[in-house]
Amino acid sequence: MSNSSWWERAEKVLPGGVNSPVRAFNSVPGDPLVFNKASGCRFTDEDGKQYIDWCLSWGPMILGHANTEVEAAAIEAMREGASFGAPSRREVLLAEAFLGRMPNFDQVRFVSSGTEAVMSAIRLARGFTGRDVIVKFVGCYHGHTDSMLVEAGSGLATFGTPSSGGVPKGFTDSTAVLPLDDDEALETFFAEHGDKVAALIIEPFPANAGLLVQRPEFLKKCRDLTAKHGTLLIFDEVITGFRVGVSGAAPILGITPDMGTYGKIIGGGFPVGAYAASKEIMAHVSPVGPVYQAGTLSGNPVAMAAGLATLEITGRPGFYEDLERKGALLQAGLEKAAADNGVTATVVRQGSLFWNVFQDKAPRSFAAIDGSKMDTYGRMHRDLINRGVYLAPSGWEVGFVSAAHTDDDIETTVAAVADTFKSWS
């Protein structure tokens, strides 16, 4: 059955035809492709056409699709039982492997998604501090739990303006939103409200509205102010954790957060999230403490096995160095393709994360992104699909490099981008 036939059926039975909004191609031309298999850095749609994949399931597939070692580990676990709802050795093994690469944390709790990890971490921060207010930043997405679906208004900070239907204002009254890359706004807010703030949550490399790489000084100020006011600093590393380095973003930045949230890579392609902190903080989590959180499939043995295999492979010598080399090669090629064809574009990159933005310099805040350029991205997206290259179906989303991408794949992608830009002139 063809892509178009499957899409017609999907629209009848799924809201918008999808199970996650950005898959719907609302931000780019055309209808979504429907895929039936993937291997390495390529996947194949229902029409039998193959694409080089730079979306990689929105980040989890750091090894590429259908990695044989991850597959074998998951199959072995499946044969022993898909779900126990009781303790199993694999959740202990993954916790030990995780904490072995996160020396600033003592304990971790596994959940089933990044959203659940953030929701649980925020509840724990409130329970630990006895405070209610959470601070987040414009352009940082922390999952779709009610208290995080908040947008900013005018001025230095806005409390409690939901950005989604179905979220009662009372759910967001204790969430404050500040602009990124604004020292004055941060300092002013903490001077006025610091004694009420349970936690400040930030992506260390914000990667949900483009890739907004922050000044180290700004992130250091977040650490200093939270420490001064008895506020917990949460690094949301659902995207960056084990993606930008062997221990995530925190050691790269030289900043130690009080808590961290994780997802994507630690599940090896299966639904896994996690939150971690010191033993003192985690002692407040049920069953040893008063902060309740539970999940039927938390610590699922098949997902734990896939995550454990993925961490083992990514921990091998030279793994992240090779990803860095590939990322730099792709960045240089894409920038040259734009320059050679008179296209104004910047490729922002942090390790194996990259973002192509049609502006002359990298934005550091949501306000600095020129939204009018998203139509240009949409045009590029459609042209690249026609050339067998698949990017995320939104100009606000980042791309990912995997271990499965080869230099030839990068060369092919750069050539397709160059041809696309050349066709515009």
C-alpha cells in the first residue's frame, strides 16, 4: 500500500493522522511520509523510497536504526519476559551504568518518557524545598505536563499564561518564564522572588526551538543564583544527555546541577526517561519519602536492556570523538553549500546536534529567531525529500548525527543541499 493510502487511513483514525504533533508536516509542504523499516542511517517509506535520516527518531538513535547489538540485547530480554512490574536485574545494571557516567548524582529513578521525567523532577524539587515556584525559559520545552506548557508575555517575566488548550491557569500560576540570554532579567527575578523558587529548569544547550547555544557566563549565573537562594538547578538533558558527550552537557560546561532529567538515548530506541540527583534529594521519593511517583512500565526489562547496550557502545573509546568529527564535517559542508550559492544561512552545532537557520548569525534566544525564514526551511525540506534526504519536518527542530552515518552519507547530503540551493537561483 502506498504512502498516500496509508496517510488517508491515518487521518481517519488518529487526530491529525499522527500520534505526536510535529510529525504532521504542518510546518513544511506536502503530506507526511509513512515509513515501514529502517537500518543504519537510512529508512524506507511505503512507496519503497529510501532516505538518509538526519532526524533519527528525534534523537534516540545515536547508533543508527536497528543496531545489531541493541537488537540482540532487547530480544534476549524479551524472551525472558516483556514486563515484570517487579524488580529485575537489568534496571539495576542500567542504573549502575548511568551513574558510572554521572558522578555528581547518587541515585536515579527510571520512568517511561522525558515528559514524565521532568514532571517527576519538578514535583520532587517542590517536595524537597517546600517551595512552589518553578522558573523556566522562553524557547525551552520540557515536555507536555501542564505546569510546563507556559509561554512568556511582555516584561521581564510572566507567571501562569498557558500555551495549550486544556491547561487550567491554576496549574501554571507557580511557573515563571524568563527570557534566555538575559542576565538582568534573571538577576531581577531572583532578587524579588528567589526565596519562593523551588527549582530553575533549563536545557544546558536549548534544542527545542532551534539550537540556542548559551553563553557559559549566563549558565554560570543560573548556577550561582540558584545556589545563593537555596533553589535547585535542574538540567533538562532529555536531548543532550549522552548525545553531546559521554556524560552529557554538565561536565562540558563545568557546571554541576542539583538534578538532571534524561530520555531518548538511555532507552536505545525504547520508551525510557529518568531523573537523577543526590541521595539526600532522592530520599524524598516514594517509597522512602513523601513525594509520590510510580509507573507500571518503569524499569521495563526490554527497554533497560536496549538502553544498557546503547550506553555500553557509546562508552567505547573514540565514540564521541568520531561523532564530533562527523558533525564538524557536516557543518562545514552545509555552510559551504550555502556560501557557494549565495544563501544566507548559519549551521549551529554542538557535538552531534546541528541546526540550519537562514540567518547570518546564531541566535541565542527565542526572540532572536526570524520566524519568517521558516518558509525557506520548508522549501528546503521538500526539495531534500525529493533528493532522498530526510530532515525534521520543522525549521524549529534540530538534526542529529549518528554513528551509522558515514563520510559518504555526509558528502551525499551536502551535495543534495548544494543542488537544492543552486536550483533556487
